Amino acid sequence: MKKIALILFVMGTLISCGSSAVVKEARSTMKGDWVLNSITYPGNEEALQVTLLNDTSSECLENSKWTFISNNNTGSYVPAKIM
């Protein structure tokens, strides 16, 4: 009886640790080349000094080119000031 309970517990744990179908679907739909046209903040934008992605300001990322690869969940971007 203890062996059956242990097997059921292990099976339940393994099943509950898997990604949901919604997460898997969201990963596969984000692919291709994109352009980030604008970045907006609620409230007073002039008072904000924001560094995005530990890299650059929002002004440099506006009109930047983004590439997403869905089969390995990676991507890259080129800030607009460099292009």
C-alpha cells in the first residue's frame, strides 16, 4: 500500500511540474522580426530616467529591430541609434 501511495505521489509531482499548454503556445507564437515603434510610461515621462535591459535608454530602443527565434527561445535586438 505504501508503495502504491509513493508511486502515485511521484507521478502527481512529475505531472504538476510540466509547463502548461498556454505557456508552450506563447513561446511558439513570438517569432520573426519586429520593430519597437514607441515606448510610453504612465504619468510624467520627463521625470523618468530609465535604463532598459541593463543596456540603454528607452529613446535608443524606440524604432529598434528585434529578432525572435522560437525553436530555442532566444532573440536579439539592435538599438535604433546604432542602425
